Amino acid sequence: MVTESYNKHLNVFIHINDGEELCSKCQGKGVVPLRKLLREKKVINLTCSQCLGKGKIDWVEKAMRR
């Protein structure tokens, strides 16, 4: 089980404590890539809407969002 992950959004390592888990949408990074398809090959990172950029969710957040 991964207990530490690098969060690009906050620019820190996050530690997973008891009752928490990595965000399934961003895998702990805090951001989700969005590609522009209009002739540009840029990658734009958006803040994750599931964990709000924290990279981890606790059991309360998990229960409330499902």
C-alpha cells in the first residue's frame, strides 16, 4: 500500500494516514490533465474536482461524494 505520494498541485509530498486513501481520479497528484484539441498540443492541468487538489480523501469525503 502506498503511504506517500507527490502532489503537483500543492508541491509537497502527502502522507496517507489511517482512514484516508489516494484520490482515484488524480492518483494523488491533485491535478487532472486536459488536452486542448484545437490544433494545439498543450497540456493544461485542472485542479481535481474529487479531492479539490489535496490528492487524498478521507472516509467522510468518500461517503459524501458517492
